[in-house]
Amino acid sequence: MFVNTCNEKWMVSDRVSMQIGHLSPTPPSLNVFDGGTGDGTILARVMRDLHRQYPTVPFRVVAKEISLEDVRLCLEKLPDRFAEHPSTVAIITNLYYSEAANLSPKEWQPDDINWHEIALSGDNACDYDEQIKSLDDVVADGWQVTASPKTGNPLYVKPTVLVLYREDHRFLLDSVIPSPGSPMSGYDLIIASQPFRARMPIEFKAKKVLAPLARNLGPGGRMIVVYSHGNDPGLEIIRKIWPDEDPFQTNRHLLLKALKAELTASDPDLIFEAMSDSRSLFRYHMHTLPDEIGSNIGTSALMAAWNAAVYVAQIPDERLVDVMEHGEYLRVTEQALQRYGGLWFRDESFVVSRRQI
């Protein structure tokens, strides 16, 4: 619902596309990592832009996602990518951030990975779509999850890697298609959009999520990180209900400091670009009709705005039950929409790059 009512994914993909002109891919492929990829909206848009810039260069694209439904939505966007850019290898995995870039789960042997290599036949998007839809049982089996006893976060039951490419380009892509036990690295572009929960400790964000990704940047490679910043009408709605709520405590300067401490010794050729506020911070908004925000705002618009605000602030479901038994949450949401003429949020971004050899 959030993806359909807000334009964050479009805004983030535009930010990522700004990095494409700085890339310097080398044979045999241009390598992209996206984690977590969500429903694939950002990745599909970036792949379209990459095709415009590099129409004949083979792509190796790794998408990390733990959600079964998101994986299904992401797979739906791939047939058109294979049709437009036939020399594409798309890899979907549920591995942790510390494992996904290399497709190498730490506590499993290569033979134990749930590895599927699918060569798509045909020469059009409809053919590819039918074959990808037939993989539903494979996806449902591979993306089973269990809850962490410590944090409650979803954990994979079995490490799964799904490799897709066009059969008629198998010869060309021989050196691009990964195999179990063959570590991957040297990414030209890493997309880390909302890769962690806002409330996670800064040490976790730096050490467990961003550092493992940055280590896999190739020469000239660039990693763009995007996450919620707050200080916007969405947070104002939240604080009208929960005055002490403060979900966004880690700004890019603190996060980059922790990331530098983690990486400087092992990767001295990394460059950390905090950027100015005018370049780092950007807004995205909830879609509304021109006459939808007035003296009387419809319930559907109010509910969409409320859902977006609690989603961005990552309010647990159990805390919403009591609040939504009364109408105060709708009243404060309506006041915010009328005050600002709609609803917008603010994201923060920064870039980590590796020097070109």
C-alpha cells in the first residue's frame, strides 16, 4: 500500500541513476547489487537506465530480499528486462547482508545451498513471464522464514539462490553466470535503500549491513545508501499520538563515522561522501488528487496518510491497536494534511565509492 500511494521508490531510483555516469565497468559484466530489493520497483527502473547507458554490456544483477511476496512482485518485473536487455543475469537470494554479495552463506557448504539455475527459452517477454510464473513452488519453498529468538526478525530456513538468464545468450554469459562456491565481488553499483530498521543500533547498521556491502565494491564502484530521515509532516503526525517517539536517531554523519571505523584499516581506498544537506536530503510525497485535500478529506486519503506515517516510522502493529480504537489519529492526520496541503516525507542519502585503479 505504501509503494502504491507514495513516490519514494521513484525518487530513490532517480537518486541511484545519478551515480550511473560515474561508473567504469570492466569485462565481463556490469555488476549490480540491490538490497533489500523489496518489490523490485527501484531495481527495474535502474536497470532500464543502465540499459540506456550500456545497451550492449552484459549485466549481472543480484537482488537480496527475505520477503516471499516481495520476491514474487520483483520477479514480475523481470520479463521486460530480459526482453530489452537480453544479456542479463538476474540473481535473487534470501541470504543475509554479510553473505548475499558473495552468494556464500557462512555456515553452509556450497552443496547445501538451495541453488536454482533457470535458462529461459523464447524471445519475448510473454514467454519469459510464463516460465517465471511457473517457478512459484520453487520460490515458495526457498523463501520460507522463521523468527529470530533474539530479535524476532525473519531468518531464512534454507539459503536460496535463484539464477535467471536467457538460454539463447548462455554462451555469451558463460563467465557471468555464478555457480555455488565461486565467490563474487567487484560490484560497480550497490543500492542500499532502506536496508535496516531505523531503530537498530548504529553498530549493527555499520558492521552487519553496510560494511559487508562496501567491501564488495570493485575499483570505481559506488554504493548509494538511502534511509528515512524524519523532520517531516509524517513524523509530526506520529508525535501527535506518541509525543516521545524518536525513530530516526542516526544521521549520515554518525553512520559514516561508524562505517569509517569499521572499514578504514581493511579498505583504505574507500571514499566516504557525506554530501551537503541540499544534495543528501530529498522529499517524496503521497499521491493525492488536486481536489482531495480540502476542508473535508475523505476517509480513504486519511487512512492512506496514516498508514504511510506509521510505516515510515516503523510503529509495531501491537502499538496501533489501542490508538485505532479511537478517532484521534484521523483528526491529527487530517490537520497535518490540511496544514501542508498533502503529506511528504524526507529521506537521507550518502555515497561510498572505491578509488579507480
